[in-house]
Amino acid sequence: MNIRVLISLCVAVLFAAAVVPAMAAESVPVQREIIPGSELMTTQEREQYRLRLRGAGTAAERERLRAEHVKAMEARARLQGLRVSDPSRERKESK
């Protein structure tokens, strides 16, 4: 096999390996939820919350975890004289 053909083939494979995952990542929209009370949480707490939600097996379990989290954040906010905004709950109530 000619060395130029081999080099061209290697370059093409490397290019494809770099471009295809980037294209796949762009086609799948990332859905990020606004975490109620996130302004009262540390970065580590927010990441732990996200991991718990991802680990939930069902939508009902995610909703239960979310409701527990909202209650905890409301309690934390009350201690600081603040109020927690929950955009997803507000959207549900307005429907």
C-alpha cells in the first residue's frame, strides 16, 4: 500500500472519529431542569441532587425525590428569611 494512501486513510479516520461524536452530541438536546433552591445549595449539593434524580427508576420516584427536595429547600430558605421559587410547580399551577 502506498504511504500517501495510508496517511490519507489515517487522517480520514481521525477526522471522522472527532466529527461524528460532536455531531451526535449536537443532535441530542440537553434537558436541564432548574433546581428549586439552587441558590441556597453548594455545587456539590446540586450535583448530588442531579445524581439522585438520574438514579430514580420511575417518573413517580423522581417526582417524590423532587418534592422532598423542595420541602427541604423551603425549610432552609425560611431559616434565612427567604422564599424558594419553583418554576415547574408554578407552570403546573397555571395550567
